[in-house]
Amino acid sequence: MENNVIIDLKNIAVTFDEEPILKGINLYIRDGEFVTLLGPSGCGKTTTLRIIAGFLEPNSGDVMFENKRINGVPPHKRQVNTIFQRYALFPHLNVYENVAFGLRLKKLPEKEIRQTVEEMLSLVNLKGFSKRKVESLSGGQQQRVAIARALAVKPRVLLLDEPLGALDLKLRKDMQIELKNIQQRLGITFIYVTHDQEEALSMSDTVVVMDCGRIQQIGTPIDIYNEPKNAFVADFIGESNILDGIMKSDYSVEFSGHTFECLDKGFDKNESVDVVVRPEDVDVVAVEKGAICGTVTSVTFKGVHFEMIVDIDGFKWMIQSTDQQFEGDEIGLVIEPDAIHIMKKSDYSGQFGDYSSFSDEIEQLSSASEEV
Amino acid sequence: MENNVIIDLKNIAVTFDEEPILKGINLYIRDGEFVTLLGPSGCGKTTTLRIIAGFLEPNSGDVMFENKRINGVPPHKRQVNTIFQRYALFPHLNVYENVAFGLRLKKLPEKEIRQTVEEMLSLVNLKGFSKRKVESLSGGQQQRVAIARALAVKPRVLLLDEPLGALDLKLRKDMQIELKNIQQRLGITFIYVTHDQEEALSMSDTVVVMDCGRIQQIGTPIDIYNEPKNAFVADFIGESNILDGIMKSDYSVEFSGHTFECLDKGFDKNESVDVVVRPEDVDVVAVEKGAICGTVTSVTFKGVHFEMIVDIDGFKWMIQSTDQQFEGDEIGLVIEPDAIHIMKKSDYSGQFGDYSSFSDEIEQLSSASEEV
Amino acid sequence: MKENTSLAAKISGAPYIAWMIIFIIFPLAVVAYFAFTDSSGSFTLNNIATLSRYSDIFLRSIWFGAIATIICLVISYPLAYIISQTAQDNQRIIIMLVMLPMWMNFLLRTYSWMLILEDTGIINNWLIKLGLEPVQMINTSGAVILGMVYNYLPYMILPLYSIMSRMDNSIIEAARDLGGNSAKIVQKVVFPISMPGVVSGITMVFVPSVSTFYISQKLGGGKFTLIGDVIEMQFQTSYNYNLGAAMSLALMVLILACLFVMNKFTDEDDGGILV
Amino acid sequence: MKENTSLAAKISGAPYIAWMIIFIIFPLAVVAYFAFTDSSGSFTLNNIATLSRYSDIFLRSIWFGAIATIICLVISYPLAYIISQTAQDNQRIIIMLVMLPMWMNFLLRTYSWMLILEDTGIINNWLIKLGLEPVQMINTSGAVILGMVYNYLPYMILPLYSIMSRMDNSIIEAARDLGGNSAKIVQKVVFPISMPGVVSGITMVFVPSVSTFYISQKLGGGKFTLIGDVIEMQFQTSYNYNLGAAMSLALMVLILACLFVMNKFTDEDDGGILV
């Protein structure tokens, strides 16, 4: 059962107003899997979800459900249900009737409906809320009514479109654990859309990183974090320092004017590569002991650690450390071989991974949205 | 100048519909300081801000501005400006006119207005946006127009009411740095309200933790994180394991059936205390090497580290570690003296710090809001 | 907690509202006074008692008004829905066109239907030119109701359109997702959610339809006297203000009763879904 | 990208809308046809040419309508603002009271003012009882305008109230925070933001005021004939449909022109703030 593919997208392309939204998506999802589509807004993740739900028809490509092509099958005939971003509860019905909505459409006997609704409400911890108006509920409670409503019709696949986006930080964390528990208990397939990398990492079996209408990488959370395929993935999943490097030979890479030992091989000699170093993987030592050294330009206390920006030959690194340094300190850095990850050059090379100026990033954002 | 008190709240109490909202707030704020009021929703932090702004008059207590009592002075006569939660931009005016609004009210000459507006727009990275309609802007851009608008009238104190609450994660982080930079460049006082502890820690000179209409603790971010005064503060600022302990003597505390060395003294012999251990401060070792040991009940990959729940004699600890463990593993734990923090017992003792059941927490939340 | 509400306070609301309400209610009180007095000004229930003579006219007015309202609702509901689903730019143009008759004199709107429906009117002229028999259209109850529908249709379309254009599309998608076909979605989601618009549209059409005058005189040829016409007569021709006032008062009470019953009914329906 | 819009598609929108628009526009086209033909049905511009004889009546109608509209706006604006600031429960009651006259027959509302204002009416009776001189109120231009204001006031209050009750209070707080006193806030924030409500209120009062009939006959004693009355006369008494249609058409064009100018003016004002 574990290897049963339930949904298979084959070369899906979508164009809207002559602008391509999805450019050939190929993705299969196994029955019982928790898959997350992760990417910035406008990357096509919600469009992909709407194609699986049946709200949108792709311009080309096949949508397969258990090996049957379901292009053209309307949403209410698919064994797939959606949790909408802003809940989309029925404002004229109370909690009980919201959850019972899909069951009533199936014309189930009243007794069975009552039983299922009560089961679902207790699943999402909303026992005793049956008669409440949905507007009187908090955001988190509305969210859970939406989950109960979708699960009540016993879908094979549940689609979740940024379901926790509107919730407070603390509630969001609790709901992440709740959702994961529900998925494991019921054993159904979840396809989850989010732009929050932490959410994706902590909940998913498989993460699908998307950008510009293409899949950038598919893998387990650990793969995606530790072995990003390109600079976009490395930057989007957590903080990353991304540097230009040259592979001197197998297991040896030069960057920041120093040759480091690494675990990667199979590149051409002197091939240009992107080097990723995570901020938490750098050890801070005295200047004389460091492989490379630089000047601390800012320090921020984050609770668990201090976050520093360190200027090394004009490139600003982000370093996380539990020891406090101060602005202006000269420090040395040691980078172990397993902290260095080498990537082939891609279209994204040079766009990410330098912490020299946040304002630049904001300015990019501004001018980008100005064009829209 | 650093020690000049600019705002002083003396024994402020506010009651609304016979329900106390603020119960005797005493707080002074120095000129040029970045102060954050941090607490859960309903703790009174926004009410405190509105009292300083002049939108609300306290039922009792004095509001002092540079040693002059300003109770009853209307908002437009205070040298204090506010950034509202949902921006509150004027929808009928463009970006330029929004920023110029306060200046026009002062009847400044057109040339000076133009100069100030342009200065402010470049300060918040919105050059060239003058003629845009505010509705056409993204959330982050609207936020920055609101900042420019408030700063244009050159306030002595800027009040910010959860200004980043509506923004995306990535944008929020960038804006945090932007705001901090602006505050440092202009040298004016910022009073910042948020429920996001990370935001509070990374931006503030001083953090004021509030709950139930009272100030729970005032201190620097590092103080607040490392030396929380009670279980509420410990739990609210980051993840914490909070255990019942007994001070055997100075520098020695017993909890979880083991006596640990610690750095605290001055308690009575055998006094009951709360013990805080941060998840990242626990070292995972082999069972035989651990001071205490337990069973891993869940593991979540968070990118930077793995987050585990460990059952030790029925108490669920949260432990963060970069080494992966697996569900069911028996592990030993070592806790260094500097990782143990001792707190006096308080009203909050026993309410927080056990990770045994998230669902319970949610259920509490549900029933709490049901009463409302 | 004292809010610094200087702005509202300075205009000092309560007395102003009080004066305005007196201004608005006073003429209504005068009507009530006249309804319960005779021409010499002394108290009498005669006017009210006389009303029973007009009970069939009252009933006909309510009956015609109800039919016109239902027709308006049936026509407007899909129309409003379709308009709300078209492109934003087209919506404004269509709504402009729908509102166009409201810019034209009320009498004229009625007259032009007279000219269209007359025995020698436009439609019958066309029919004759096509070699068909002319049809009797003017001076029928149908013509009167058509006049009502035409005159008050915009008041039904606008509130329906306004609520439908604000309806969140994802709610309809959720209903489809949960297994609803188009008919079920309209029945179980779109209609209940648009209920406030329906109620407001019904009110805004039913009230003027019941008390309308002229339409029946012109399109009904005097065969279907409505209560509005009788009231007009009392003032214009008979100069029996007291009876006219009593009729108006009775009509107002009847209308309020009808609307109250309807509101009650829809409220029950709302709660009744629970069972 | 093809949206699965089965629901809207099944009702098949476009033809339905087209039919409805024909239904709505057709009678207006008939009016236009009559305006440009004589009684025998041949084309003529005589009707339009004759209009110049009525130019003073046209002007008076627009003048009275404009005054009534301005008075409505001045009265309603603070009223709507105050209502929007009172407690939620009170708001509904006050709005109900404001709408009450709309439930009462149009004629009757006008008559009751006649009874109040007459030389031997309620107010003068009171004045005499108080030992004061009676005042000539009926048959003055003031009485006509009062009738207009009373009849159409709710149409001004409702859109203003509706926009003000939706106004975000933090915007007003922001204006105070930036140094605005109450007068400045109303002038620079509240009024510009409520502009759409003002425009819609003006439209909804000005249009019926200009084309109203009866009010002038009853409260003006026939001294201030308005164009609506003249049109009524053409149809009711003179049976000169063609001239009546021409007048209506001209009135409609005049009204649209007035509103267009007003819209233009407010738009410019909006953009003009920039300079």
C-alpha cells in the first residue's frame, strides 16, 4: 500500500492570460503520504492544488487518480476534498450543520450523520460546539470546523491550502502537531500548500519546492534541508550563506580565498560551483585558529542563539552561535567538511545567500510589485 | 541623554465594563530606547499603548511626558505618533499625500513638505511610489507608508501596535531589521507591541512582559530569556521545560529524582521551586552516561535541529539536538549547571512547561474561548 | 474606560437625533390623528369601521403586490447572480442600464407601457402587420402587474446584486467540493446566504407595489381599483381626509404585518434547518 | 486556464441578460420615439422646439431640486455620522424610525404636511392658541421644498449612514494622531472618504426631486409649477403624449448632465488634492 500512487500529475501546464503559471509539472503522490508544496507566493502551488481538486482544468497534461485520467471530472465527483485558505465555512449554518453538509448531500440516514459529525467534532477537539454559530468562533476553531467538514465525507485525499496562514504563532504550532496527528491516525493522503518552510519541514513526509511554475526539488525534509539542489532551494529552506566556489578536485573546494575539505565529488576539475554553508554549522574561534576570519558587523539575540552578520572580504555571512560576540569583534571561523554543501551552478546562482543588505532585498520586492 | 526618562506611567489602572484591563502599571521609558510590550492577546499591551497615545484615559494613575502630567491632553497635542495594526492609511489619498498629511495640518510651506516627504519615502525605501494609490500597494509597502507618515511629523516617541502582524514570514524578518535600523538612525523612542517573542528579543533594548493586566518582568532580552522571573515568562519566551524542584542547599537542586549542581543560591533549605531547563541546553548522551534518562516519544525535523519529546518518569521534556534520535530510543541527558535556572514559586507554577499533550492545551484554549 | 471621543461629542448627538426623529415622525402622527377623528375634529372610530367596505380592494392590492413581488424575485434572482459573475467592467455597465428607468419620470414609465400594450398600441400594430390577430393586453390584471414589475424591478435587482457580488467564491467552491451539484449549491448555499438581500428586495418592491396608484388607472382601465387609487381619490376628489388617513394607516399596518410574518417565516426557516 | 464554472454556465447568462435589458430599455425607446414624432407618427422636431417655452419651468425644477438636495445633505450628514457612532442596538432602531415614512403612501406624506402647514392648519392653530399671529406657510416655495426634503430625506440618510458605519475608526484615530482637530478630521478625512455615499445620496434625492409632481400642486398651491406637474398634465389632461415624452426625455438628459457635471467636479477634486 505504501507504494500505491494515488495521484499522478503528468506534464501539467497552465496559462492564464497568456502568462504561463505552471510549466510542465510532473509529480506523483503515494497513498497515505503527507506531501507539502512549498514555495513563495505566485510559484504555482495553489494552482497545482486547484487542479487536483478539479476547480481548474490544465491547458495540457493529465491528472491521474489511481491510474484513471480525471481531467474534466467536476470537483463534487472527485474523492478529494479541500481545506480553503480562509476556511470558507457556510456562514448561515452552525458548526454541526457545517460538518454535516457533505453528509446530507449524500442523503445518509440522520443517525449516521449524527454519529459521523460527533466523531469528527471530537477528532478536532470541538465537542460541545455543535450549536455555535461559525462567526462566533475564533480563527483556530473555525479552522478546525473546516477540517472536520472536509474529513466527514471521508475523502481519499485532503488538500490544504495554507490552512494555518491566518493563525497566531503559538496556535499555528499546536495546529501543526494536531494536523500531523490527524493525518497519521486516519492514514489518508494530505497535500499541503504553504510558504512557511518550518511548517513544511516539521510536518511532511515529502516536500515539493516550487518556484516560477516549476518544481525545483522533491525530497524528504532532511534531504531538502541538507542537500538543496540549487541556490533558490538553499535560500528558501532556512538561512544560507551561498558563495561562489571552485572545485579544486574531488573532496576539495576553494571559496573565500581558502581551500576547504568537503564531502562532495564528481565535479569537473576547477568547475565553478555554488557553496552552501548553513549559519548554525559554522564554528566561531579565535582569529589565529580560524580557517578564514572576519569582522562582526551586527549581533542580534534570538533566544536560542545569537545571530551575527560577519564581513569576510566584503561578503556578509550569517553565523549563529550560542556565544555572544560584539559588533567590531574580529573572529575566526572553522567549517567542518560535513557543513559544506556543493551545488551545480543554476539560473539562481548569485541571486541569493549574501546578507550584505536587507534593504536591497526589500527594494527588489518593491520594484517587482511595482511592475505588477 | 541615555538616562532621560521620556515617558513615565505611574500606577495606571483601567477598567472596562467593570472588568479590570490594567491593574496598576508602573513603567518608565528612556529617551531613545526601543521598548517592547510583549504578551498574549488580552494582556493589556495595546491598552497601555493607547493610553500613551492619548486615545484612552486611564481610570486612575498618571501619564507623564518629560515629567509633565499629560492625562487629558488629546492625541493631536502629544509628541507621540502611532503605527496602527492594520496601517489605517487614508484610502482617498495617494502615497505622497498620506505622508504629507500631518505636515499639511501643521501648515508648513510646500517646499518643506516636499522635502520631508521625499526624505521619509527614501528612508522606508519607497522612492518613486509618490503617486501610487495606497490600495495598489502590497501589505509590506502599506506598512512602510504608515511608518513614513508617522515619522514625517517628527514625533519624540513612535508607538507601534503589532505593525508586522499581517505580513509574511520572510517580509516580517526583513521589516524587523528595517525598523531597528530606522530607530537607530533617527535615535527616537520606539514603543513596540507584539505577541511574537522572537520579534521582541531580536529588536528591543528592553522587553516588558505582560499578562492579565500586569507587568510580569522588565529586562533586556538576554535577562528575560536567561533569567525569567516566573513560569509564565519562561514559557512565553521560547520553549521551556518547567519542573517542580527542591533546593537542597545553595548551588544544589533536586528534580526528576536527581540532584543537580546549579548556579543559584539564597533560597531556604528544601524550599519548593520551579526549575527551568531550555530544550537547547540539554545534552543528549548514551543512557549509562546520563544523569537522568528517558524514552523518545516523537521526533520532528526543524531544519536547524531535531525537536524531540522525551518521557522522563511521566514528564514530557522537549529537547533540541542536531543529532537525530528515533522514536522509542532510550537516551541519557546531561544538564550543565549553567543550563539550570531556579525560580520562586508563583501563581503560574504548574500551569506551563510540560509537553505531555498539545491537545490538552488546545482544549483549554477552546473551553476558554467558549466562556467568552 | 473613557474613550477620547471629542469628535462625536462636539457635534453633540442625542438632541440632534431627537429633533430629527420628531421631524420625521410628526407628520405620521398627524395621519394617525386624522384617522381617528371626524371632519369636526372629535374622536371617532367611524373611519376605521368604514374600511371594511373596502376589504376586497385591500385584498386585491395585497394580492397584486404579492404577485408582482414574486415575479420580480424570480426574474431578478438569476439576473443578479449572472451579473455578479460577469467581468467587473461589464457589471458596472449592466447595473447602469438596469437603473436607467429610475431616471425617467414614474408616470412616463407607466404611460409608455400603455402605448405599448394598447389595443392599437405598438405590439398589436406589429401583430397586425405580421398578419396575426390583435391581443387584448391593456386593461387586464396582467398589465397592471406588468406595470408594477417594471417600475419596481430595479429595487429588487440592486440589493440582490449587492449581496451576491460580496459573496465569497470559495464558499461556493467548498459546497461543490463537498459533493453539491449546481442545483444543490443554489438551494443550500447561495439562496440561504443571499437571504438578507431577498428580504430587503421583497420589502422594497412589495411596499410600493401595494400602495401604488396610477398604474392600475392607466394599465388596468379602472377595472382593478387598488387601495392607493382609493386613497388618492379621497384626497383629490372626495376631500375626505379622515377616511384617507384611516386607509393609509390600515395599509401601513397591513404591510408591516405582512413583512413581519415573512421575516418570522424566514427566521424559522433558518433555525429550522437544525432539526 | 479554464475555470470549471458549471453553475453560472448552466443558467447560461448572456442571452438572459440581453432579454432583460431589452425589457428594461424598450419602454424608454418608445418614449424617445414619441418625443420625435407628432400625433400622426411622422418625424418632427416640433416637440423639442416647443420645450423652450417651458424653459423657466425646467429651470425652476432644477433649482428647487438642487436646494432640496443641499438641505437634505446638510441635515443628513451629521445625522448619519451621529447614528454611525451610537451603540449598535440603537443604530437599528434609529434607522427603522428614519425609514418609517417610506412605508406610508407618498400622497399621504405630502397631504399631512398640507394639514400641518395650512393657514388653518396645525401649526397656525397652535400659534393662535399661544396668542401669536398666524404665519403664511402653505403655498410658498419653502413649503414645496420642505415637501421634497421630507419625502426624499431617507434616500440621503441611508447611503451616508451605510458608508459611515463601515468607516474604519483607526483611520480617524490616525488623523487625530497626526495633529488633526475635529474640524480638520471631518474636512480632510471623513468627508472625502464618505464621498461615494454623498454622490449616491445626492443622486437619489436630486433625481426624484426634479421630476416630482403633486408636491408642488399640494404644498405650492399651483404657484410653482414644476416640470413633473407639466408632464403629468400632458398625459392626464391634454393627452399630448408627444410633448410629454419630449419633456421627459429632455428632463432625463438634463438630470444626467447635472449628475455628470457633479461627478466630474468631485473626481477633479479628488485628483486635485495632488497638486
